Amino acid sequence: DAGITQSPRYKITETGRQVTLMCHQTWSHSYMFWYRQDLGHGLRLIYYSAAADITDKGEVPDGYVVSRSKTENFPLTLESATRSQTSVYFCASSEGASGRVYEQYFGPGTRLTVT
Amino acid sequence: KQEVTQIPAALSVPEGENLVLNCSFTDSAIYNLQWFRQDPGKGLTSLLLIQSSQREQTSGRLNASLDKSSGRSTLYIAASQPGDSATYLCAAYAGGTSYGKLTFGQGTILTVHP
């Protein structure tokens, strides 16, 4: 299916475990983003990527690692999960070109619970 | 640092009313502004995107305006329906070295009762 997908949709993990959230888009968008949504904080940017092998930190990057070896995939890894990382995670993608800002399209989200 | 504020935090109206949701941002050097809808436990659905060169966008019963000089955007919903009940989020796009980064408001929770 065309679009942006996230997996898993729901995940429960224990404190200290490593967990990877997957994001895949079929539009060949150059930009991809990871956000987390928490009550009282709204949506906040964790990491973003302007192209394959180019990533940069957002507002709340601590405790997260990203990679982007292929344009269509942008996995987010929690190396040692903590309860404070319990959240809903959204992936987004957009086209990119010098001098223009393009609309972001969001995936359905992954609800992560760290016990 | 860009800050986006949405007022009111919650709004309850009877069906059929016209209503306005407000969004303000501190840095007027934004590129675009986007309004989203989020249903409980669901993802974000894009409603309207206003590019920096535009002043408003319309889609059906929705009309969004953008005034960069005053740092404000409004979402107008005409003839509200119970199906419009959701959380509405506005988000400002940055440019320059912060290219494409979105800063979200906290949202307005809208309830339209029959």
C-alpha cells in the first residue's frame, strides 16, 4: 500500500530493553521525522533526516538513536528503554527542495508502554 | 525558539454553531502553517495547509487564515456537526537552518453535542 506505515502499532516492553520502532514510506520523500506525543507536552520532534545517511537531532533526542540507510525507512531505536519513554510515537515524511517547505504526512503511530 | 499556543484548550458547542479555533506563534518567520485533526487514539489527519505566501485556505466547511505579521492563525468551522468532535492541532513550519521542522500547539479539544 502506498503511504507511510509504522510497526508495531502497539508495543509493551520492560525497562532497560532495547526496542526499535519502524517507519516505512513509499513516496520516496527525502525528509523523514520522528515525533512523540505526550499529555501536557503535545507533539515534540525527536529526530529528523533530510536524506539517506543524514540525520539530525530535534527537541528531545536523548535516549534515542536513528539511522537511515535507505530513503524509504527510518527506524527509531530506544537503546535502553525507560518509563519516561512511554508515549505515542509518530513518524512523518515530506518532500524537500532548497527554498521550499513541503507538507508533512503522518503515519498511524506506535503506542509504546515501558513497564 | 518557536512556541505555538492554541486557545481555547477545550470547546463545547451545540450542533449547527459556527466556531473559531485560535492559534498563535511567537516567531513570525514561519514558512507554512498546517491544521490537523486527531481523533482519540488515532493518528493525525491533515485538514489544511497554508503556505507562507497565502492568507487563507478553504476546504468544505473549514476555512483557515494566516496572519504572519501578528503571529496568528484561525480555523473557522461552519455549521458544526457531532462528527467534528476531535482534537484540532495547529503546527508551524520553520525555514532556514531549521528547515521543515514542525512546532505543534497543545491542541483544542472540540466537542459538538447534538
